[in-house]
Amino acid sequence: MGSLRSPLSVLRIVAAFSRHDGALAWGREKLCEAWGPVALESEPFPFVDSTYYDASMGTGIQKSFWAFETPADAGELPAWKLQSNEWEAELAASGKFPEERPLNLDPGYLTLAKLVLASTKDFAHRIYLRDGIFAEITLFWRQGKWEGHQWTFPDYRRPEYHRFFTQCREYLHGAKK
């Protein structure tokens, strides 16, 4: 029988996307109030790999990643997703933006070995956690680089995303020393 031990803390990450800079700034402020300061922030990437969100979010979507300074417990991933969904609904209800969904906040976490994202949608490769929230390993680290799975979203295969996640991995590695 294996010995039980507490898992290491993880680097909490959020993928935030919108076509409105104001919505992104609002989301970042909410996240920082709850989770502390951002340690690393990606450049905004044009979200061009899918039209999935066009009907609810409009076109011209930009996606940014924020990695948070405070180490986190991976077991809290469902709570992060539920909270981010509440914030999305709050902004949508405010009427400040014309879209049905002006902001999408996708929380997850990074370890030295993988990037895990939360979802409200079940699928064959997702594991149910609790409270209607599932998790998937979107990327994994092997032989000095990020690799995807057959289910990995196309944009998460982009080299510029991998460069940012490598910076996050280096940041996390330095924090664990």
C-alpha cells in the first residue's frame, strides 16, 4: 500500500478571453482581489483557432493567460471554476457589453509535469471532480517541451502558448527550490 502524502502546491492559471479590453480588465481585477497578484501575464493572443464562441462572444476575441503568485491547492479547482462562472454571469448581467457572454474565464493549474484545465462539460477524456466540474490534462511536459493529447484544443498547441507555459513552469520550478 502506498503512503498518503499531500500534493505539492500548483501554479494557478486563468485563460481569459473577450473582444473587450474593459471586460478583460474587470476579470483580472476580480481574480486579483480573490487570488492575489498576477506573477506572469501573457501577451494577448488572437483567438482564431475556432469559431465556437462567436455566437455568444462575438468576433475579434483576444485570449490572455494570467498566472497567480500565491501557491494553490489543486483540490480547489472546482471552487475556482464555480467562482469564475459566477463572475462571468455577474459581468454579463451588468449589461455593460452587448454580447451574451462578454468574458470567458477558464481556470486551471500548472505543475512541473502538466497543465490541467477545468470544465463544466463532460467528455471521454475528462474526470469528474465535484459540483458539476470536470478536469482534463490539456498539455504535458516531456523531454523538455509541452505536448498535447488528441483532445487538446488547437490553440493550446500553439508555440506562443507553449513559450508562456514554459515561463510559468520555470517560475514554479524556482518557487519550489
